[in-house]
Amino acid sequence: MDIKIILMPFIGLFIGWGTNMLAIRMLFRPHRPVYFLGLNFQGILPKRRGEIARKIAGTVQDELLSVEEITRIFHGFDIRTQIEAAVDELIREKLRNKITEKIPMMASVIDSLIPKIRPVVVEDFYAQAMKLKQDMVDKIHREVDIGKIVEEKLDQFDLDEFEAMILRLAKKELRHIELLGAVLGFIIGLIQSVIIIYL
């Protein structure tokens, strides 16, 4: 049997593996356009970086982390307990102690007033905190653009770092693509060998 026929599946294997490996590398490289025989070669991700950044940013804003989601989480924070603790510290530790240091005989009067003053102060502080919270939510709605923030961050990302991150995260999947190319190349080479032998 001709050695070329035996080698065909293995040649196909290397061609399939090499083609897929090259295709994966060409997702990222070259970073800048390279002109060869009048053709422009540039990695898909560097070439379409702005468009990809916009699409990812839009997806993040619409599906993952919208301003509405942030404000919903923000509204979910219950700060009443913290306000009550702060009021207790203010009244008992600071106000009472400062007054009784200067006028010791007022201690019993202040102690009797604290239960009456505390709920009023807590409610007043709580109302002010809720107003501040709503003002902050309104400010977030007016001024925070999640999509724009994500787009700017992605656009500023160093291409080498981005490539390293993608290759690290998808290492297993990309390896499977390379191996699939090798397997398909081997099968195609085997089919060609069979055709040559029997035709």
C-alpha cells in the first residue's frame, strides 16, 4: 500500500488541528491591521472591539445589572435598627453624659425623659434617612449609566490581558475545539484514503 495513502488521515489530523488552533488565535491576533497582498488581516475581537463592548454592555444593563436592579437592592436595605442604635448612643452616651457631667442632679430627669424622647428622635431620623435614600435613588436613576460604565471599562481593557483572561476561562472548551478539528481532519483523511483505495 502506498505510504501516501496511509499518511493521509494523519495529514488531515494535523491540518484540522492546525486550522482550528489558528482560527482561535486569529480571534485575538493580530491586534492591529496587517496588510498582505492587498488584504486586511486583523483579529476579530480587536477589529470589532467597540461593537463587542457595546453589545456586552447592553446585555449587562438589560439582563444582569440594570439601574432598577441596583435601586431595588438599595431599597431592600433596612436601616431602622442602625438608626435606633445610633439614637441610643447619641441620647444615652453623648447627650446624657455631657449634661450630667455639668449638672449631675439632672441625671434622673434625663433618664425619665429618654423613653419619651427616643421614639420621636428615631422617627425623625428615620424619615430623614428615607428621604436621603430616595434622593440617592433618584440621583442613581438620573446619573448612573451601567451600560456606558461597562462599555468604557471593556474598551479600556488591555488586549493582551483580555486574551489571557479568555484563554484562561475557556481553556477547556477551546482545547476541545482544537481536538475536534484534529478528529474531523483524521476522519476526512481516512475517507479520502478509502476512496483512493477502492476507486
